[in-house]
Amino acid sequence: MNPKITALIVEDEFHSRETLKGFLREYCPEVQLVEEATNVDDAVNKIAVHRPELIFLDIELQTGTGFDVLQRLNHLNFQLIFTTAFEHYAIKAIKFSSLDYLLKPIDLEELQAAVQKAIERKESENRQELIENLLGNLTNPQSEHQKICLSTAEGVEFIPIKDILFCEAAGSYTKFFLSGGKELLVSKNLKEYEIILQNQHFMRTHNSFLINLQEVKKYVRSDGGYIIMNGGKQANLSPSKKDEFLKRMGF
């Protein structure tokens, strides 16, 4: 059976590189490793020559970063899995762009899941857009310029974070309410977006609500207390979250 996806590893640490190669060889037979690179120049050249469908890209390289590699490529038409030894500052931007990353030492099950997702997305038309969105978010780290990638039944949308009024849980899905009255139903649960959007002026005010504190229009004390957002829609406020909400709003 032919391999389902060709791959290239960019990793400057010998032990990490050999461990990843061993995992792929033994546990991910659907991956055909075509080449490996150890620095920025080497990676740029080999990616241009081999045009892999999947790249395992170490964030920190001795000669630069994985993002330097991406900035220098003439094409970004591939699946991408970042690897890093620690919670890098760019993990938030990676999550915003719906890209995968693996923390070292690499967990085998997480690796297999990431590879499977890459195979499923191999023919996706959004590969280049996802990486371009990541590079844009890294270039403009201020929250007003950040965009988040949201996968809906119709496709992938890139939404400025400042345009999100609030999010509401809908079972295993999340409904996004955006400025201008637009709504999106996204196939991830609210907890995932709570994690992604923390430190972005967002707060989980209730089991079912994650709100943009900069889009609060009014706090109503009656009926136990609730929140009116810009646009007129209501968000619930749990009693246990009331003091934190009022403090963060400066009330």
C-alpha cells in the first residue's frame, strides 16, 4: 500500500530527531519520511526540493526559528505540525490558526492523532491560509489585529478576535455571536475556546457563556444578575462568577 502522506522533519537536536523518526517508522506507517533538516537554510532548501505534504517543524532552531523557515518559503501548501520543548510564546498564535503542535518529549498518542488529522486535511484548500494567518498573528501580536480560525459546516472562517461579542455552549459545539449580528456554529466545545481566548479580555461567566469583556453594554442586578452585550443579546452570570466579573469590569 502506498504511503498516505510524505513528510519532512526540521529538528536540530539529534536525540529529538531520532526519537521522532523512530515513532513515525514504528507507529505511523502511513507517513513516508522523505528528508530531514537541522537548520533554517537547510530546511528552506529541502522543502523547496521535496515539496512534502507534511512538515514537523521545531519552533526553536540554533540558526533561527521555525517561523523564519515559513517566512522564507515561496509556497505554504502543506500540513504543519510544530514541535517544541516548552510552552512557547507562540503557542497561542498557533492555536488561533487551528494548527497542531506537540510538546517534547512527544507523546505517542498525540503524535498519532496529529498525523491522522494531517492526513484527513491533506486535500484541504485552507492549508496556505492557516499558515498565513499564523504568520499574520505573529507579526501583529496586539489583540485588535489577531484573527482566530473557526471551522464551520460550510468551511473555515478567519475572524478578528475583536469582532467576537460572546460565545455560547451548544452541546459539543460552540455558537459564536459576532459584531454585525453574524452567528457561527463551530465544532469545538466552549472549554477549548475558554483556554484559547484566555488573556484576550474574555471571561467564562457561566457554564454556557464566554464573553468579551470589552463588548459588555450593561450589567443588570435584578433576577440574580445578568449581562447585556453590545448588540442587545443577554449572557448569563453565575453567582460564583459575579465578584470576579464585577472586579474585572471595574464596577
